[in-house]
Amino acid sequence: MAQVLGRRRGEEGPLRILHVITSLARGGAQAHLLELMKGQKRRGHAVELAYFKDPEMVEEFLPVAGYPFALGMQELASAALLGRLWGLVSSVKPDVLHTHLLKADTYGAVVGRFGDAGVTIASKHNDEAVLRRGWVARLHGLLSRWDDRIIVCSDHVGRYMVETGRVPPDRVRRVYYGISLDRPLALAESQVREIRREFELPGQGPLLLCVARLDPQKGHPYLFAAMQEVCGQFPDARLVVVGGAQQGSEAYVAELRRQAGQPEVAGKIVFAGERKDVPRLMAACDVFVLASLWEGFGLVFVEAMAAARPVVATRVSAVPEVVADGETGLLVPPEDVPALAGAIIRLCGDAAERRRMGRNGYQRVRERFTAGRMVDETLAVYEEALREGQP
């Protein structure tokens, strides 16, 4: 545990920040948190991390926060889990208790209100469907009043949390996700050929990339159906699908593989599993495509634009806040296979348009979605909450 002294309301100096997240399974919220903690540590703050379940990304957090505290979780209502988190907060005495994802927000609101934390900040990363249940929304709204500030990752999530999640609107602050631009923009031809050989792809032809967990939210069946028309126009087109099954059932994944094996697309959709070299794959692809049914933000679109790649996506939730339709990519209605296929075909056949949208996307990331801006805006929310509590 870091032995850096923190401060409380009204004082100056570095902060001691304890982040608590429900799951460390690979996803957008976890990638965002890793980037946030890196930036906070670089600015001299002491950062520590606790999680409830899914230690998948623990090793990636080790250089930032030491060994994360595994609190364990079997079910939502657990007095033992509440006690473990209370004990950790009493030991760390954070200036800022910052929670992420719904279950961590629930426990964090209680411990932050009555325990030994300076201020409590809850980050809302998604438009959680469970909040559409009346009793859940009422409880969520009550607990949110114990948070000093609520950070939302998009205007869409902010509206959803106020209207559906019943959070106090005066405590909501929007901070877009951000990423580091220290990643490849382009690869040498030899590197692209190496990637194509690795996946047994043709030497030529459009290379499409989809990075998302194999979950119904991500709309893979619509993308796979669209590929039938795409491959009819571009027989050498290939789709590389990166991601594992986190929430999708075995039956769901089996159905995806069956669909990918249909004669029209057999051998043209490649399941690559989970990868740690996504920036390299982004830089090698021609078009990034994802047919989501909803997205709280869509960090993967920012990653594609940071690699100067055009995006084809669905016009849902927060996606239009990230992808500028006609400028950095093409947005189509969700579940609309012909529109999705048409957008992909359009970009596959127009290299100049792909380059234009790629340049625009990279500039959009530089202007709106950098890690430095995200870290600074988050720290500003902390400071605002700390100042409000000064005597």
C-alpha cells in the first residue's frame, strides 16, 4: 500500500485516490480507468485500486497501483463485501473514493457517506438497462445523493442517469473518455503482410476489423449478415473479429460461429480471440466496423480514429458524440443490415474517402479525446467537490 500522505477538504498537495470497480474484465470502462490512473500517478497523486471480481486485467494495473485489492463478490447484497470495502477505506483514508460501474457505485455510496473518505465520486460508464426497473431506479437515485459528484462519460449517459437513474442533475459532470496518442498511425507494408499471413488473409482486398466482446449488445449477427453482401461486391474482403465472450453464453457464441460458417462468408470472417495488440491491428485495417445496439461511450471508436481509420457504426446512444457522421465515419440505423452493408461497401470502394475520414478522425481525437484532457477534467471535478466541503 502506498505510504503517501493525502489531504482533505481545504488543504493543498497531492491526493490519495482509491478507485473501486466492480469488474476488471477487459472492456471500455477498465481501459478508461487504466489510462486515468496512469495520468493521475504522473501528476504526483497516490492511486490505489480495489475490484470485486474478474481479475483479467490485474497485471496491466500492477505498474500503476501496486497489487489491486481483491474484495470478492458473490451477489449484490453482501454484508461481508460491504465490511471489506469499509475496512479498506478506513485503512487507506482516501481523499477521493472514486467508484466505477453500478455495483461498486452502490457499495461506495454507503461507505463514502458514513466511512473515512474525503469525497465520493461515482463514474457512470453505461446506460444501464437495470435502471429501467422502478425499484432499482429509486434506490439508485437515493444512493446517488450520497455521492459528492457523478461523472458521466457522455451527454447521452448523463441524460439517461438523470431521467431514468434519478440522479441529482446538479451533481452531474460530463468527462469524455480519452486515450494516449502514443500508438502507430500506419504500418510498413511488410508489417501489414505479416498480419495478413498470421490470419491467413489474402494479400490484397479490404481488411475490416471489429473489436468487441462477443455479446448481444455488440450486434455481431447484423455485421455478419452484412458481410454476405460485402463479400458479394468484394470477394477478397475479410473481417477480423477481436474479442472474447464475457457475457455472451456458449450457445450465443456457437450461433455466431455457425453464422460465420455459412457458404457466402465461409473463411471470410476470422475469430481472433482476445488480443493485446489492438493498436497494431487498428493501424493495419482499412475500415473499423461495429454494429452496436447501444454504447455508453464507445472507446474503441476513439482507438480506431486515433489510428486514422474510418469507422462504420450504428447511430445509437453516445456513438454520434464520438463518431462524426460523414466526417470521421458513417453511421447507420441499428439492426439495419442493408444500410450497414452499404456503408461498408462505400468505404471499401473509395480509398480517398477512407484517407479523408481517417485524417479527420485523428484530428477529432486530438481535439476532444486525449488522455491528458480527461485526467485534467477528472481532477477538476475532485477539486470542485473538495472545495465545496471547506469550512
